Amino acid sequence: MTLRIGTRLQMITATALLGMALLIGLAAWDLSRVIGDARAAQTRTLVEAAHGVLAYFEGEERAGRMSRAAAQAGLSRRSAACTTPGTSISGSRTCIRAW
């Protein structure tokens, strides 16, 4: 059975469009995964930085070099940059630098 040239061209075009749609879908899925991984890594970094600052002030208080009120005040000053309304993902980088 032979197909007309118009039918062949339509089949080739449909196959190419289906392939491109599949590639776009795979690229979108991969981009979503990469963005999710980046957010998780950034959140992990921010939490680790906060933990480090908290451990520093706790250590200073326990060693007697700082009173509890001074340690809490120091921690409040360091964390003020991270609690401002509207802090975005790029703003959290500023929080890490501030610590």
C-alpha cells in the first residue's frame, strides 16, 4: 500500500511535533527538579548558618563571656536582616552574608 506524498508529509510533521512536545515536557520536568534541588540546598545553607550563629552565642553565654541578655540581643541583631517582610530567595543570600 502506497501513501500519497501529502499523507507522508503529514505523518512526518506529526511525528516531529510529537517528539518536540516530548522533549519540551522532559526539559520542563528536569528544570522543575533542578529548581527544587537548588531551593533545598539554599534552605539547608540558611539553616546551617543560623545554627552556627546560635551555637556561637550559646557558647559565649556558657563560657561566661556574655550574659544571656547580651547573647539574645546579639542574635536578634544578626537575625533582623532575615525577618524583614518580603525577603525573597535572593534576600536569603543577604541573610547569610549578614551572619
